[in-house]
Amino acid sequence: MKHLHVTIYGPLCATCNLLFRRAIEVLEAMKVPYDIEKVEDPDVILAHGYLITPVLVINQQVISQGEIPFFDRLQKDIEEILKKESSI
């Protein structure tokens, strides 16, 4: 199974922390190998062009911005990434 690189962009806030926990919860439930990082530096976030946070990026694809996706939606998005990348 493909290894996923997950990045959460957002300052230290409750919404960003919730997205971080939700991403881990979904990935663990799916038993997908992953690494996850949290980028909280406003200069780095702005350098990537993100004005609205939190931003969830998986394998360089923006999955959500300014929202916390529900468990099912996030799981579906991850499945689609895995499917797309396995066909490459």
C-alpha cells in the first residue's frame, strides 16, 4: 500500500488541532502507512499561498481548506488518492 505524506497547515488553534486528530483517526482506521506533520509558522503557511486555514494536504494534493471534513468524506478522499496513485 502506498505511503501517504500528510501535512496540516494552520496556526496553533482548536480547529487545526481537530483536523490533525481527525486525519490521524481516519488513517489509523484505514491502516494506511503515513507520516504527518503540522506546519504552524504563519510565514511558511503564507509562502504556500494559504490564506484560510486549516489546510489538509495529502501527497501534495489539497484535500480541504478552511474546514474540517467529516470522517466519511476524508476516508473517501484518501481512498481516491490511493486509487489514483496505484494506477500511475
